[in-house]
Amino acid sequence: MKKLSIIIPVYGVEKYIEECISSICCQMELDVEVIIVNDGTQDRSIEIAKNVISGLSDELQNCFIFLEQINQGQSVARNHGISKSTGEFIAFVDPDDFVYANYFQTLLKEISENPLVDVFHINAKKVDEDSREVNDSIKIAESNEFIQNDKSYLERLFKLDAWQPWLRIFNSKFKDELIFPSGILMEDKYLFASLYANKIKNIKAIDREMIGYRVHGSSSLNDPKNSNLLILSARKGIEKYSEYYGGELDYIYLSYLNLYVFLNSSQNFFVILKNFKKMKIYYHLVLNRDDLSLKKSLMHKYPTIYTLLLRTKKFFYWK
């Protein structure tokens, strides 16, 4: 059994995948398996990855597993990789990102010393298209300490709103829970928020930037063609997290409600009316709260009017 499984879903990343796989190969360990899932890519991504790996010894090459599937999206590809993993812990790397030096050395040491931890948290450094570091990080590990996942920590984690899978290394005992939903965006938030609230008890933070996270304009969240899918994704989040209303997941529920309002502000008037008619019951859940600002209260009592007001810049910047 391997100590660590790395899941990499691959589709249309021939521009970046050489750097990703090279960053792994230069520090590859026999206690690691790297599962590369070809999500039906039509470019040379897999060919490039295999070419980089071919420079390793046969023993290390055998630590790489290639899986094939027709194009079904990143979530299904990750789930495919998870289902075939054998590691004690499961991590994720996106093929347009890369890992920094000592990624494996650090994680393998932590896993050996703390095999019962539910999840490790790490940090990431943002880089541009040319892999130059920008002055920004994604930080969920603020120390090198053990963290008890209590209500106070959950609130801090939820407010950070950093749900990227590659910031986390999960104990394989959660393998059956690590099922990313397909057909929606923000699938990591949809999955992880309830997992943290209901299953994860102890966390080990590793205060190091271990992932180079590439920021570029081709993100699915930035693509105008995905506006309807984003609205659907927010609606799915509202529906799921309404079950937890009144408990520790309040913050997630409210964040989905707020996002739904913001996303609808780009729609035409009749679409807005139709969308909020469907969601009226969910907004009414929070009408009696007394801990919301005037702006948030208006948003939840009169979401249709609020959405129309969002179109004016003056209102948009009203705090």
C-alpha cells in the first residue's frame, strides 16, 4: 500500500502539463502513486506527460497510473482516480498547476508521523501564465499545529471560502465520502463544507506554500458562457445546505443565497422573476434573523428588487 495517492484530471492542458509533471518527477518517491485521468482530451496532454515520465527509472515509472474515460468533466475524472487509489492519504493536483520542491518529502514525513489525522492543510502561491509568482497566496494553514475542528474553527474556515482540493490531503478513510458532484461548478465547496461539518474532526496544518496555483482567464468561473451553469450550481448549493439551516452550516447556506442574487443580476428581468419565484421558500427561511445587516436583510426579503438594484454601481458599493 502506498503512503500517498495524487489524483490529476487531465483535459486540454498541453500548454501547462509538462511543468506540472516535471515538478512531480523531479522529487518522485516510491511511496507515492500518481493517478493521471485522461478525461477524453483531444490535445497532446497525455503524450507530453508520458514523455516526461519516461525519463525516470522503471521502478519510478511504475508509480504512475494512467486511466482513460470519455469526456465527463473534472469531477467525474477525480472520482475515477479516487476509486482506483490505494494510498493511505489522497491528494489532488490540477494539471495547469505545479508542486514546489519538497512537496512529497514534507507530506510523507507528516503522514508517517501523523497517520490518524483526518486531513492535512497546506498553502498555495499564485502564479501567472508564465509561472511567475504574484504577490498573493491562498492560505488555510496558519501554523504547524494540530487543529480541533470545532465550531469556532469551522466558522473561520467557512469565511475563508478557499475550497480548492489541492489545499487538502485527505485520509483514505474518507474515500467513500470523497465523491465530487458532476454537472455543477464550485463542486469542491458543495462537497467539502458538509464533509468538514459532519465528518472531519482533527486537522494538521502545514504552514508552507506547496502548490503553484496558476491564475489565468480560462477559468470556468470567468467564462460568460457558464453563467447559467453558475446559477444552477448556486441553486443546488442552496437546496443542499437548506437542510442544515440553523446549525453550523448557516454561513455556507447564506453564502449560496448571496451568490444566487449576484449571479442573477446579469439576467433579464423576466428570467430574474422566474428564478426567484422558484427560490422563494429558501429566502423566506432567513426572514426572521436579526443578525443580518440592512443590506443583507433587504437581499433576503426582497431578492428580486435587490437584484435589480445591483445593476446600479452606486448600490453595488453600498455597505
